[in-house]
Amino acid sequence: DFNNQTSLKNYNELLRCFEILGRGFPDILVTFLLSRLESKEPRIRAGSLNIIRHIVTRLKEELEDKKGLLVAGVKPLVNNEPVLMVKKALSQVVIAMASHGYLLLEGGESLVEFIIKGSSIVIDEEELLKSPKKASKDKDPDGVTETELRNLSDNILNLITTTIPAMEKVLWPFLLEDIVPPEFTGAMSVVSKCITYIANNKRTSGADDYIIDFDRAVNLPKPPAIIARLFVTLTSPFRRGQIGVRILELLKSIGPILHPSLPTLWDSTLPKMVQYLEDNADKFNKDQWDELVLRLLSESIKITNDDEWNVVLGNSLADQIPYYQKDPELKRSLYKQLGLIMQKSAHKDFIRTRLDTIFTTVDHANPLESEGCALAYGYC
């Protein structure tokens, strides 16, 4: 109980004892703590992680040759840990490791992805407002809620991006891997913000590694897939974390990476769209905004002047239809954007194939999806 001064004092004294043991017997201490992470008791796993966090920040010299062992030791918890209390403790270990160079080693990206998963937690905010008791039900035995873990994860991502320069080597361009997959949708806003921060710094300074060779970076989604994902999500700009503004800022920061012709349009247009969202937050017109996004897409297609690229973009949208099975609002937007791309394309086989894709994937019983399907067909 950290609200109890005696308990807090005893806790700090216990950490100090482990610190002293670590100065004399670091090998034995690390082996012991990592073995305790395999315990079936969540409190033991969480307690061991709290001790690891403490010694990571205090025993720099003693643990220098054990950094890789510690990273490898906590990594199994990334995918297998179910308890929120333990996830919170692991998140705090990650920020400590990031500050001391641990994440530069093999396995560091997995720990960053663990934080992104924490930011991806989907919480029905309206439901919590209606029923505050639900928040208490979502707590684990130690009182940690999903909201608390998600907010902690957001803060950690921001901190490791903006306050730890060495982390740039880990985050760039790795964070782009987490923009497209649907399991990271909830974290798209904060991940976009982090990528924008790094990309703007690199673009402004003319860094050699700003432009990405996507053929060599095989784990990264290709530019059309990134554009497809961001443009569809952009049509609901007031979802979690000012996502519309974050996406517009991201697109501007990585425009030259996605296509050399796009900055000519995006550098001037995207800031105006940001301003539009900020000025119209209280009187937002969804239909008007959708038209602005479609116009941006149309002008982007026009300025790239490459029908082969246009077809790849359309195919990327089609590939992402399953992402929106439970989100008819965004699925409607995807159909409309795919319809616009087909209108701009001269590839008849592509148009026939994608018209069939739309018709076979639409839920005709859902009014939003059926409207999107009709509008897509109308473009053709």
C-alpha cells in the first residue's frame, strides 16, 4: 500500500537491499529475478519487475554486460502476460531500459511494440461515462485499470521519442510497421505523433536515413498501404487522440518518403486541413469533411500521374477491407475512396475486379455500407 508511509518506507528499503546485493553479486541477482518472472503468482512477477526496474537505473556498471540477458529475460512477458498489474510493471521497466540503452539491443523493438499494444487498448469511453462501475470491474486485483495502462503507454511512447535521442535508432523507421495492422488501430494517433516528431527532425536536417528504401526494408508496409490506411481513418477525425490532426501532420512529415511528387500538394494543403478541423471542432460537418478528403485523394492521384501506382493504391484499399468489418462508418469511406480511384484508372481488369470485391464484401443490411457501395459504383 503506497499510501501507507510505513509500507512505502519498507518497500524502498527492500529495493535498497537488492541494490546492495547487486553490487556484490550481479550474476546471482539477475538469474534469481529472471527466474521469478516465471512464477504463476502475478504479485511475484510484478515485484520482480519492480526490482529489475530499480537495479537497471542504479547498477549501470554492474549490469553493463548483462543488458542483453535482461532484455531477453523480460521479453517472454510481452506476448504472454495477461495481468494488468504485471503489464504496468513491465511498462515501467521498458521506460527505464530505454533511458539506459537496453532497447538498442536485440529484442528492444519487441518491448517497444509491447508499449504500442498497451496504447492500442480499446475502451468504450461513452460506456464508462454511463456506467462508472464498469471501470472498477475492469480493474485487476491490484487496482490497475485498462485506462490507466493505456495512458501510461501513451506517455511512455511520447517520452522515449522526445526525450531519449538514442531511441531514434530503434524507433525509425520501425514505428511505420505499426501504422497499418488493425490490432494497433487504437494507438494510431500516438504512433503517428511519434513518427511525425522523428520525421520532421530528419526532413529538416536532411538526414541521410530520412528517405526509406521500402524494397530493402521488407518489414515495412509499402507507401500505398500506408496512404490507404491513413486516408480511410482520416475520415473520422475526432476519434481518440485528435487522430485527424495527427494523421494530417504525419502525412506532411513523410510525404517525400511516400512519393516524390506528393509534397508539392501536401505541404500547402494539409496544414489548411488541420486548421479546418481546429476551427470546426464544435460545428463539424461529416459530409463536408468527407468531400475534402476525397478531393485530397483526387488531387494526390492527379499529381502523382502514375496509373500503375494508382492501381496499387486501390488494391491496398481492397486488401484492408477486412480491417473494417466491425466499423461500417470507415468501411463506407473505404468504398467511396476505392470508387474514386477506379474512376481515375484506365485499367479495366482492375475496375472489374474491385467492383466485384466491393459487392461481395459489403453488408447490404447495413445502411452505411450499402451507401458506400452505391457511391463507389456511381463513380464508375
